[in-house]
Amino acid sequence: MKRILTILISLIFFAILWYLGDLSQQSKVKEGAVTMEGIIVINKSNVYLVEDTDFTKDDAEDLSIDEIIGRYKSVSKLNIINGSSIKDIENGDKVKIWYSEIQESVPAKIKVLQIKTI
């Protein structure tokens, strides 16, 4: 009985920690996290954001990711924290993202807090 009670208390504790972490992430978005807009390119399991104004939905569908990175300046790989937030987004959709961090690399890697189609 004591073991079951310990496991139950541990599960409740971890559930509360998870919930507080989720609230913290949402408060970062609401408190004015940095935003960016662009067009989504989905390549296999990777998601990219192209900010270039000349980039079109047709380019997202017709060009390979290597061609896109070579042709356009503002291409970033997205690291989406909440994986379920991208399930309604398709290749070529225009989106707005809220992010917390950009890692300098080629292409840049962005830690996305929230993503929404526009």
C-alpha cells in the first residue's frame, strides 16, 4: 500500500511540473516573445521557414531544400517544442512563429514556442 501511495504522489508531482512548464512556455509567448513570418517548407521530417518576400508557395512545392537554401537568404530550420502545433500546417503555408532562441548555423536553427498559419 505504501508503495502505491508513493508512486501515485510521484505521478501527481510530475504532472504538476509538466503543467507548470507548459504554463511557463505559454507565458513567454504572451509576454511578447520575438515573432517572425514566412512560408513553411516541409522536407521529410524537417520543417523550414523561408522569410524571403520573393519566395512563393510554388517554390516550396517545386524546389528541393538544397535549392531553396542556395537561392534564398532567409532560410531557417525550425525546432518546434510542441510537436502537435504543426499538425495542421502544410508545405507552402504562410505562418507566424514565436520563438525564444536562434542558433547560428547554416541554415539557422530556431527554437519555436508557437506557430500559427496566417
